[in-house]
Amino acid sequence: MKKILIATLLIPIITFSQKKEVLNYFKTTDSLVGVRNSAGKIIVPAQFKIFSDLKDGEPVQGETIYFDGPKKNEVPEKNAWGYVYDRKGNFLYRPFFYDNGADYFSEGVRRFVKNGKIGFADRNGKMIIQPEHDFVSPFRYGYAAYCDGCDWEKTEEEHKAIVGGTWGVMNFKGETVQPVAKSENTIEVNGNHYPYPFSYSNREKQILQFFEKQNRKISDLYYVNYYEKLPDADKKLYFEIVERPKEDFSFYQVNAYDYRKIEAGLSGMRFLVSEDGKKVFALEYDDEQIPFEQWLQNQRKQAEKFQKEHPDHPNNLRE
């Protein structure tokens, strides 16, 4: 029986709004929440019991409207949490329930639930991969593992585990990909190896060249507090474009991955590049956009401070 333990990841949802109509949440006297515009027109009627600390009049952020809670008197739907609408008030989808809330965005998409199956939607609410499988993991380095006929099992730890079923791996088109022989460029997923999943235009290659030129500096910052001694060959990050410009999102998002092809973005190594490639920002945990050079200087100071306070730590900054 195959078992995968689902770990806790606290990753913020990234929102980068262009100029758009101002929308605000509002609360009724019985604490139900809806959304209206600045003229007082109701966009989404008040019908949601919100669990987050939402204040009356708080503005809607991002490309969609999210309600962090169920509708009044609804019958709970398995693995679903909250509701997502477009900014015109049209229902889009119900996010997958993960870590006591809605699923986070990973590589530009997040999971949603429909009729008990799981698919993927982008930040604008567009369904990128239709819901066809009983469970799907978040995308990591261009691939997501899925299963059919599997189910959740309680464990002694805080979270549940996925057990049983037939497993496979999908690409970003939702297509099942077959494993290949291990090589230098293959990606490991659940013990099997798969082809390198990314492809780039000449413009995109130029964007990635910027990060390659900075690779040693950025890698040193990432690995300075790594708990095991690493050879210099492993002190290297891999940079991939995980999201491209689209409506209401005028950036390339670049994520860094460590030598195991695990997203180093979990530690703040996420970046935005303008469409013309001239502006580069680092993303902090609160999604604040920091100019790259300023971010690099700040991170270097923090790394030097850590190294001074932990002189015996195994991965020092290189000159």
C-alpha cells in the first residue's frame, strides 16, 4: 500500500493587481460576508461565514474574490474550502482544502475541487487543468503526482495521509507522463525519473541568464544556514520561469530550486521580472516587491550576521 504524508507548508498567495474597480467586503448584522463596489452595488450577496479576521469595508485584493469560509447552512463538500468568484461576481471554483485553509499557489496555479475531483486554476480563476483525479499534489518543478482510487487516512501526526490507489505523474498540460531512464537532466518524482519539463524562448533565456550570472551570490545566501556540509558542486540553485505575463499580471515569475530540485522559493527565493526584462524584484513573504539589488544587499548583511553568530556552521559564504 502506497502512502504519502502531506506536510505543512505556509506559503502566501501572491497578488499583483493592475488598476481595477475598487471592491470591498461588507458584513451584515448576522456576520455574513459579501462584496460590493464603491458605488454600493452588490457584486456578491452576503452569504458567507468567514473564518479569517476580515473587517467590514476591507478591500478585495488580487484578480479574484475569495471567501474564506462556507455558505450559510451549506452541506460541506469533501476536500473543498471557501469560494472564489471573478470581480464581476461570477462563481469560479472552490479551492482544495489544505493546511486549514484554501490551497496555495504553486508554480502559478492552485488546486480546486469539483464533484470530488481535483483540477488546477490560475490566479485569474481560469481552469488550467480540468478536475479528473481523486488527489493531485501541488506542482513541483513542472510535475504533479496524482492518484485515482486513493483516499485519506488518519495518522498519529497532525495531518492525514493519502493511501492506496493508482498513481501517475502529469505535466503542466494535465497529460500523463511516463518515467524515463535516469540522466543528468531528469527530474525525480516519487522515486521515478521524468524528462526536464521546461522550454524557453530566446527572450526568456535572456531573463534566466541574469539569474545564472548571480547564481553564486544567491546560492551562498540560500545555503549559508543549511544544516549539512555541502560540496561546492551542490551549492547551486536552478532558476525556472513558472509563470508568464497574462491579464492582470505583467511579470515573469522566476523560482529558485535547490540541488534536489525542491523549491527554494519556500525560503523566499522568488522573483519577478518585467515583460521587457529591465526590472527585477525579489518577493518577500508578505509579497512585497523589493528591487533586486536592494534585496541582495539586505540578504548579504543577514547572511554575514548569521555566519558571525554561528562560526561553526558548515556552509560559509564564499568570497
